[in-house]
Amino acid sequence: MVNDTPLWFYTLREAEFNAGRMAAVGGRIVAETFHRAIEGSSVSIIAEPTWRPTLGPDPDTFRMVDLLLFAFEGRADLLNPLGNG
């Protein structure tokens, strides 16, 4: 039902009409929605207090780009699906 559609879904839809880009508020809504879902999961790595990421260039550094490059098997060209910029 339309009344039950979550706000973050509308924000993603708006991005479709804005060349695939979200505004600051929309991006925050979507990011916090996913963050809270991960945070509330009992099977998430976040539930393990001693876990530390190992994808960064050294043991003390972890950047989102490191995670994205891992997910895209090191293919940086796939990180910009719009192909511009």
C-alpha cells in the first residue's frame, strides 16, 4: 500500500530523477536506515565488539573505497555507473 512505503524508498526514487544523485538529506535518510538495520542485526559483524576491518592499506586504516573496491573485485571503473565525473 502506498501509505506504508518507507521514506528512504521515495528518496531513492527521487535520485533516479536527479541523474542518480541524492541530496544531502536524502542520502542521510538512506544511510541511516541501512546503518540501523545493520546495527540491529544479531548476525552482523558489528555485533562482534572485537572485529576490525582488514581491507585497508594498513591495519589502522579503513576507508569506504576499500570496501567498494573489494566488492567490485578491484575494478574502480565499475564504481561510477554513470560514467561521468
